[in-house]
Amino acid sequence: MSHEEILECIDGVAEKINRDYAGKPVMLLCVLNGAILFTAELMKRLDLDCELASLKLTSYSGTQRMDTVHAATALVGDVKGKNVIICEDIVDSGNSMEFLLGYLKELGAADIKICTMLFKADMFKKSFKVDYIGKSIPNDFILGFGLDYEEFGRNYKDIYIINE
């Protein structure tokens, strides 16, 4: 996926968020480390008052997805009573988002939406909705533009498929 195509996807997501939240402040919750580049590009395109929070989750070991999700860091930011938009680089199984939805509800977020740059629809089996999707992709292991393999490749401006 070329850098230009990535930016077009982000433009489309930003347009929808701007329309849905016109005149309302939002808190973007960047899921570290993968969503840093996506969140930064998205934030530049929003015509809203934005706060930024972050949280690091772990759900992968190499190319293998684990069944459980863990918070690897504490939440940086206060979500109580706020409109929170979770910004994720990719949603596949939905396990990370399921964990975050429950966690943010417990912390008192007023409204929670899920925003992802990439979505693997064939892998997603959860009952909740992913509200903002940049692009649906097949079930390949990819890296670039924030996505990594063993913490490398995040800095690539394009997105590539890894062939093992």
C-alpha cells in the first residue's frame, strides 16, 4: 500500500469524524506503538478540539497473535466523561478493541468509538462495531507506517506484506 493511498484512507476517516463530531471535543486514544503515525496524521486533519491520550497493549509475539491482551503501560490521560476515539493501526481479531472497550467504560468514558487505519474483516468475529475504517485488507502479515515485525519496519512510509 503506497504512502499516498495510506494518506487518502486517513483523509476519508478524518472527513467522517469531522462530520460526526462537529462542534464537540474529542480525545484520541493512540494505541502504542503501532498507531503513532496513523494518529498523528489523523489528528492533523481533524477540525475539532482534540486531546491526545495513549496506552500500549500487547497481543502479538513475532507474527503470532496471542489469545489474551495485556496493558503494557498505564493509560496516559483521563477519559472520564469524554468522547473517546480509539485510534488503532489495524483491527483483526478484535481482542484488543474488546479489552479497551471494557476498560474505557470502567473508567467512565462518555462515548467510545473505534477508528482503525486497516481492518481484516475475515478475521473479525466480535459483535461490536468498528466505527471508522480506513481500508479493509486480506489476512496477510504486514509492516510499515507504524506496523512492525519484532519492533522493526514501523518507519517505512509504505505498507508491505511479509512473506515468511
